[in-house]
Amino acid sequence: MTRYTNREIVENDDDSYKDLMDSRGVQSFKHYRTYLFKRKFLENPYTVYRHVWKKGDRLYKLAYEYYGDMKWWWLIALWNYKPTDAHYKFGMLIEIPYPAQELYRDLTNG
């Protein structure tokens, strides 16, 4: 199921985008409303692996290593409150919740 199912489309005419809108000759942009995950999934008992961020680590690589599929990288990012690889530093201890399918189910059904 796509994450855009049943998502509201909103019109954004915020002044901070004025130069961009002017350069494109538009008055506003339409986009999907930002999805906010409910944090109650953190209350569920998941197995959590601990991993020390090292040279060469990337979220998609860790997802492949721990889950067997690169597409689950965003679960690791969401769990650790760090959305991109740039938010991680060498030597940082991060948590990798497991199994990915249960966490995804809890995120999307709760």
C-alpha cells in the first residue's frame, strides 16, 4: 500500500517560497500534507539491535543488513529520530528495531 493513500492534498502559498513561485510563474504549490506518525508504536515490545555507526554506513545498507531489504531504511531513521545519513556521526550508537514488518504494521494501523 502506498503511503499516499488517503492523504490530503494541500495548497502551499507560504511567503518563504515566493522567489521560487515567482520563478515558475505560479501563486502556490499543491502537495501532500506531511504525514505524522503516531508515537505510540514506541510502546510496543520490539527486539532492538544496537549498532555503532561506522565509516561507510548508510541507512539503506543497514536496512539490507538487518532486514534483507533496502526499502526499510526509513524505519531505522524514524526510530532514531534522525531522518538522513547526515544526522549520524561515527561512533554513534543507534537502535534498529526488529522485525520491520511488525513495526510497519503498527505504524500504519495505529
